[in-house]
Amino acid sequence: MRISTGNVDGMAVQRVSEQAPAEAAEAVHAPAPQTALQSAVLQPALKAMSEMPEIDQEKVAALRDALAKGELPFNAAKLAGLIQRFHGSEK
């Protein structure tokens, strides 16, 4: 998986791609001695992550229900402020 960051119309955008660049693919096929151990150690974790669903639908449903019941506090003004701060339009 490859994550790249860029700007589109002044807005920060992150893209996730399933294909790695050619250099990364070559590095995977011929690992350096230092990265061989890391690669062997990380492989089970990478395999487990690839088998996980992209979105945990059960957790989303539980959070949606908690919000609807008023069990989970939601502050729209605070969320809006955090979004503005993240995107650099802090006032």
C-alpha cells in the first residue's frame, strides 16, 4: 500500500494506492541485510492487516446507535473548529 500527499485546489489530499512504486517493489524482492529481519518480522502483521475489512461496520453501527440515543456526546462547534485548524484556516 502506498499513501501519497498533495494539494488539490489548496486543500491537502491523501491518496492510498494498492500498488507500490517500482523502486519499492524492487526493494521487496531484494532486501538489504538490515531490512531482511524487519521484513520477516512485519510480514505477519502486514498479512493480518490486509485481511481486515477496510471499515469496521459493527463499530460504526454501535457508534451510530450511541449517538442516536444521546449516549455519546457530540459537539459540532468543536468538530468544526478542529477541522478548520487542521486545514490551516484557524481564526
